[in-house]
Amino acid sequence: MSDHSGASPTGSHSSKDKYLVVAIHQMMEEYGWRGIEKQFGVVKHHIIYVKPDSPLEKIELKSNILGNHMDVDFLGVTPKKGILDKVFDFNVRVVRKTFEIDKYVTNDLKITNEQNLRNTVIVAIKELEDIASKKPEDVSEK
């Protein structure tokens, strides 16, 4: 976890959250998810990932910063299979994880508790892929 470009070395929460998002982004890419769209904002970040061999069409990572906490929604999107998916977004599942920014990014902008962060990202991906694998029986179009 060395290349955290894009954030200034000020140690403020606004740069710390960017470092944390970049660390999560690097982990997503290590697990084979390719970031195809990235938007970094002041209090919100949005990244879209695709992975060819996944049951998911894509994962959208949406983060929202609230003080020293960052809520990250991992949205797993499966291919639309029927009319209910198109009307009600039944093909989207959300796994929310909350991160205490100071627990993962030091004042000198270094990532800490990396294994815990990595485990949280893996669990979110696995939950979404497990849901996607079971999808067809869950929603009936009768």
C-alpha cells in the first residue's frame, strides 16, 4: 500500500478519507475488480468496478464521510433477468461497512490496520457474490 496519489499530505480528514478510499480501491483491484469509473468528491466518493468471472455485473462503491466516520456502500449489481428487476431494482444488493477514518489512516497519511481493512473488503465482496449466485430463485415473476 504505497501509492496513494491524489490526496495531499495535510493530515486533515478530507485527505485522510481519500487515502482510505484509495486503499480500498487498491484492494478491490488486487482481488481482480477493475475500476472503470472513479469520482472523488469532498464528502462523497463513487467508484464502479467490473470483473469478468464474477456473478455480479458490477460493484459500485459509494462512500459518504460523516465526521471521522466513512460509510461505504458496496452495491452489487446482477444482470437484469426480468421485468421486476427493471422496475424495482431487485438486481441491486447493498452491503454497508462503516470505517473510523483515524483507525485506518494516521496523521502522516499511512494506512494502518491493513489486515482488518482487507478482511472487511473481502467479506463485503463475498456477501455480494454469494447473494448474486443464489439470485434466480429469490424473486418470482408470477
